[in-house]
Amino acid sequence: MFDELEKYKTNGHFFFEKNDDLREFCNAPKSGIGIYLIYALKKGKIELVYIGSTGKITQNGMIKTRKGGIYDRLVNGKQFGEIRNRAWNKQMIIE
């Protein structure tokens, strides 16, 4: 499942389950830019459910990093109408 990440210089993953605290389990870098892929593991099947990104490369080639990096985007970004740290648990219970 994580083979596609090997081509990137920096990569990682973590597992998150219902009732976990995303702030504790998220091991994404707090600096830098990049993309993140969210997979759901349900009933022995893997499904890509979300693709996100943070930061920008400007037209002059400079890297513009969001404060808090990918970690902040994952933990404090909004999804399902509220902050992911709360939203993911609620959505997992619904599904």
C-alpha cells in the first residue's frame, strides 16, 4: 500500500482509528510542503478517500510553507464542516 511513497524524498504514514487523538498520532512534518493521501481500511479493503496538499511553489521558484506544515494542515484543517481532529472521529462513527 505504501510502495508509491518510496519515490519521494520524505514520506511516512500513520494509522488512525476511531476515538484516537489525531494530534497524537499524526507524525507529518511541521515544516515543508507536500501532498497527503488518506486511505480507509475497511473490511479488508483499501480505499483512497482524500488527497490534500499544503504549501506552494511560487512562480519565481520559491517555496512558500504554511505555518505548521503538513501536520497543521492535517490536524487543524477543516473537513466535514469542522476541524479534522474532531471531524474524523465523528465521520468514522457515522460510517
